[in-house]
Amino acid sequence: AQSVTQLDSQVPVFEEAPVELRCNYSSSVSVYLFWYVQYPNQGLQLLLKYLSGSTLVKGINGFEAEFNKSQTSFHLRKPSVHISDTAEYFCAVSDLTNAGKSTFGDGTTLTVKP
Amino acid sequence: GAVVSQHPSWVICKSGTSVKIECRSLDFQATTMFWYRQFPKQSLMLMATSNEGSKATYEQGVEKDKFLINHASLTLSTLTVTSAHPEDSSFYICSARETGTVSPTFGSGTRLTVV
């Protein structure tokens, strides 16, 4: 079984400032890692994913994340946020033998202030 | 890219009635689809795994007789909430994974309100 902990439930930040959303996971097997964004009353949009290889993963909208196996972390970063980045962000994992079946963290609400 | 259509996007029903939600993969075939439930300001909780041509696999604590799942084709899975009650009001989201890929694609969700 896997679990995901998003360390910050809410992150307020000013426009054009950098941001980091933290995610730790626990699993007894190797996993795939994902970050999703959700706008109000909408489904989830994939920002980026780590499957294997380079630990630094670049995604859409200027986001990137770094996989750290020793710390079992997959933190999401953006060097300069926009008002439009205000949304709910979810970190998720799925094990290699059952790809698609995801375990989600509780989510982080990112609020970008002008 | 892969697109998953979920219908309806919102529905209001009376207590005691049943509601069907559809999840379609528009441009790919999905032998496996997943149904999640999301309460306000909370995370997504997996309800069941829908397998084409066979019975769904339900997560612990999910009532299979209340949440009927049918995956009759490689592009369509349906979730029927039977005898709905106000506590079933929630946001339901499906996802589908194209065979040979890793990342699931999510539908846009269905807001169910039971009055």
C-alpha cells in the first residue's frame, strides 16, 4: 500500500514569486509519481510525472519537480507564479504493477495574490 | 492527446432515485477505468476499478450494491448511484488509462446533489 503526504494544506504567495509545494510518499514498492492541478468544479489536469530516469522533471505551465528517492519526496516548484496558477494541487502515486490506480495526497491550495 | 468525457457534469436528483454517470474514452481504448469520489475541500478517494467485460473491483468500505459499475465496452464505463440519499452528494470523477501507457486521463467530473 502507498500513502502520500502533502505537507502544506495552503500556500499563499505573491505574484511573480517562486513557490514550492511539498510532497512526501511512502511505499514498499517502486512507484510512479504525479502532480495534478484542479480548478473549481473541474477534473484533474496532469502537470508532470516521474516514471524513471532523470530525477528532475519538467511539466506544463513552467512547473517542475524533483524526485528524491532517499527522502521519498517529489516537491513541485515554479520560479515565478501567476494569478492564474491559483488552484488546488494534488500529488499522487501509483505502483508499477497497477498503473492508473492512484493514491492521492490531501491537496495543497495555492493562492497567488497580486 | 487522450480525452475522457464524463456526463453529466452536474445532476440534481430526489432522494430514493437512481442516477447514472457515464465515462467515455473518446480517442483510445481503455480496458481499465477508475472511479473516484471527492468531498468538498478534500482529496480524491478511489471507489472502484472498472474492468471491461468483468466485474468491478471495489475498495474497502464502498457498497457495491449501491454504486453499480458497468464496463460494457472498451470506451465506456458507467457508475449508477442507486437509491441515492443526501449523503451521496459529492463530486464523482472517473479516469481511464490507455493500454500500454502509465498516466491515466481524468474526466471533468460530475457534481451530484441529492435533495
